Amino acid sequence: MSGTPRVRVTSPRSAAPRRRRVSAVSEIDAQTDLGAVYMSSLLRSQLRLALSVVSVLVALVAGLPLLFALAPGLVDVELLGLPLPWLLLAVAVYPFLLLLGWLYVRAAERNERDFAEMVERS
Amino acid sequence: MSHGYAIVAVLLVAAATLSVGAYGWRFSRTTSDFFVASRSVRPALNASAIGGEYLSAASFLGVAGLVLAFGTDMLWYPVGWTAGYLVLLVLVAAPLRRSGAYTLPDFAEARLESRTVRGLSSLLVVAVGWLYLMPQFQGAGLSLRTVAGTPAWAGGLLVGAVVLVNVFFGGMRSITFVQAFQYWLKLTALLVPVMVLLAAWSGDGARSPLGGAWVSPLASADAHPLYTTYSIVIATFLGTMGLPHVVVRFYTNPDGRTARRTTLVVLALLGLFYLLPPVYGALGRVYTPDLVAAGASDTVVLELPARMVEGVAGELLSALTAAGAFAAFLSTSSGLTIAVAGVLSQDVMGRRFRGVRSFQASAVVAVVVPLVLAVSAEGVGVARAVGLAFAVAASTFCPLLVLGIWWRRLTDVGAVAGLVVGGLLSGGAVVLTLIGDPRAGWGGALVAQPAAWTVPLAFATMIGVSLLTPARVPRHVNRTMVRLHTPEAVDLDRGPAPAAG
């Protein structure tokens, strides 16, 4: 690899002036307004996802003490030989948390795939 | 209880910990190995290590003891410690890994471009770490005294020595192997005895432990059970992400995507483990109710097998739970030592020592200070002190991480104000709880479980002061957001990696 590099001289076949293509990646790198739009769409979709998972967690798990306070009779309800509060807090809550986490990971990875396709395709 | 088997079991755990660690020593060569195992740990191994590190004395002994003594409301501790991982997964796991920083102060400095925020974070990491280490050493002393009749300081000293040897020679790489091993040891040490105990229980007429106020939620003697329950929920849900030994683990994942998948496996491992301690608490109601009156309910996991199963079999099962308890002390103390030593070596020792040497010197300081505190101070109660560490973490690092990751307008002044307010209020409540006698009424409830009011105040301060100082939004915040949130596969300019050390 020495000497002058070969330079290929070409000319666009069409007569129309060519529009210079700028990729989404370089828009983001240059921190243009368009790049900011790409970034905030990713951030917003991920934040919306995170907040909806947290809301479900707060409503269904953190709501339990309130439920127990409002309906103290629940302790007399027995399921599978366990009082309902025990069944919920000692057993059922763990598979529920795992399910919530699994759904989140799937959705978060899909958001990232969508973002990657969007910026790399353009 | 015969002491022979239990002593052998504890010594075996110590020896196994050292030899599994020695397997890792051979790979530890560079500073990066010591800090974050060169970021090459796969999800399955890393999740076992996180589980092993996270399940401390409070989980292994404390939950069963609390359930035995106080009943249903105490089930919120294990639920919160697991849900805390879900909140961490959803809000910080991947961005935290992508930040590329070694420690929490690294993250704070990279995001806010401020040495002041870094210094304050370092101070808080060391404070939370020592607050969490001290009860581990105290619990180790208590347990070794229960199973082997040694003086109170011996257990803490043994744990401190083993941890120091491993951290000293192997750093994070060696600790990863050790902790993955210890998760499975802890699970076995609760699972095998519980199956024998349940068989013995049903053969014994299956007397129901349920009944009375014990089984009802919100029926405890506390003046304000609903407030206390919610404060525990807030501290545990939000505090997990701010514990220094939890956060440092995320940097060992290869990338953001594996950080998420690792956390998901952790959720499964924690859920599996936490099914077991309440069973011990419930069986304790039938077979060892005297422990509550004796103020020794924390030892129910250690005592129950020997009480329920006669002869050598019962003693062997008790020895197995003792081994699990020691695995719990060793693994959590190792993780905390790594985290505190990492911060000390970067921010305190860095100028005098270089690289690995600096990390090792810091590890000595990180272990010796809380060990001296644990030996000299009165016992505080393992689960209670650990709960306070969660409250401080939730009031300081939780707002810093959540706002830092999701809110562009966070400023360095806002972060400092929030950390100071959250740290002083929760720290003040901790000091009052540790030195003062418990007070009745609202004042007592607010001080004993501060998270429900300190966390919102810390968030409000951080947001309010940031909005008042819009000119101080960090210059490179957009580049930092690209770094935190975009998948690594996309080739983008993420700015320079945060300088380590």
C-alpha cells in the first residue's frame, strides 16, 4: 500500500441535482433538532413503559395494605389452606413480580430495536 | 444444641469461600478485574452472584425472626426487597450499565459534570455501606455465639478476615464466583431443612400456627401500622437501587441488554428464596414460641431443626442452616466491602497509592472501621439496621439516579440540595433510632420508619432547586442521554467514557 491512492472519478447519471443524504446517526451525533427528536422519541417510549410497569406495581402490590385496612375480614378468607393475605404476600406476589419484569424486558428490547432500525435505515 | 457439627459447618463455608475465591484469583490481573471483573460476567452467573450478595443476614435469619415475632406485616420486607429489584430493572438497570461508570460517584460526576456531587455521593456510599456492614458483623457474632458458644466478637472477626483475604487477592472477579456459589448454598441451606421440617410437622399432627392477631395484617402493636407498612414499602421498593453493593454489580454486565436480563433472573432467584423464610417463622410459632419472649427470635432458623428433629439428623440440619447463615454474612459483607473500597480507593486513597494497591489498602479500611464499630457498639438488631440503610439509600441515591437518568433539567445544585436534605433527614432519623429509646405516637413512627416522608422531600428538593437554577444544566447533558439510553449496537457518539480512578 504505497504511492498515490487511486481516485475513482464518477458522475451521476441523472441530470437532477442529488440531495445530500444525512443519516439519523449523524443527526444525533451533531445534536441537531432532528437528532433531538429521534432521542426524545426513544426516551419517551422507554419512560412511558417504565412508568406503566411502576403504576401496575403500585396499584396491585402497594395497594394491598390499603385493601387489608379497608377489608379486615379478608383474613378469614382461606384459599389452599392459607389466609388470603398470606397467600398474596408470601406466595403469589413473587411470580407476579417476575411476570411483570419479563413483560418489561420484552417491551424495552422491542423499543430499542425499533429505535435502532429507525436510525440505521434512514 | 451440640456445637460440634455447627462449628465444622461454619469452618467449611469459610474454607469453601476461600477456595472458590482462589479459583478466581488466578484470573485477576488488572485494575479492571479488581473493580468490575473486566465486565465479562454472563447473566446466569452474574444473577446468582447478585442473589448471593443481596441475600444478607436480614433475609436469611431476620425475615423468619420478624415473622415469628410480629406476624403478617413483616412479610412486606421480603416482598419489598424483591419488588425493589423490579423497580431497579425498570428505572435504572440498563442506563446505569450504559453510563460506563465504575461506581455511584462516577455516575454522579459523569451525569452532572460536578466534582462536588461526586464528593457528596462518595460520602454517602461510605455511610450507607458502613451502616449495612455493621449489622452483618454483629449478626455474625450473634449467630456464632448461638451455634458454637463463642464470644460475641469472634463471628464478626471471622467474617471480616475471610472477606478481606478474598477481596485483597481477587477483587471483583473472585468475589463473583464466591457469591454465585453462596446463593445456591443459602437456598439449599433453607430448602433441605424445610422439607424435612414440614414432613415432621405433618407427622406431628400438623398443628396450625395461624390464629389471633398474629395472622392479621395491620394488627401489630405499633400505633400507626398503616403508615409503618407504607414506609417499609417505600424504603424497600426505592432503596434497593441506591445500595452501593447492588449498584456496583451492574457494571460487571457486558452491556445494557444483559444488565436487564441479569436483573430478570435475579427476580426469579429472589422470589424462589423468599418463599422459604416465612415457613420457618410460621413453624416457629408452633415449636419455638419461647424465642420471642427471650428476645432471640432472630435465631429461629438456627434453632428450629434441632428442636423439631431428634438426634444427629436434627443437629446436621441445624449445622446446615448455620452454614447458610454464614454464607449470608460473608457474601453481603464481600459485596459491601468491594463497593466501599472502590469508592475509597478512587476518592480518598487514589493520590497516595496507585491501581490495585490502592484498592487493597481501601479494602482494609472498609472492613476494619465497621468491624470496630460492631465490636464496640451495642447490638442494634440486624433487620432493623439494614432497614435503616434502605431508608437512607432511598432518600439519597434513588432521586439522584431516577432524576439523573430520566430528567434532563437536573442540575448539580439541585442534586447537591436533594442529597443533603435526604441524607440529613434520613440520617438524623437513623441516629435518633440507634441512640434514642423508642417513643410512642406519631413522632416515634415517623422516626422509626422515615422513608415515607424523607423520600418525597428529597425528590421535591432536587426538582425544585434544579428548576430554580436552569443555567446550571450540565453542558453535555444531551450526549450523556445518548450514552445512557441508546442500545450499544447503534454506532453513535457517546462522548468520552467516564474516567475511572
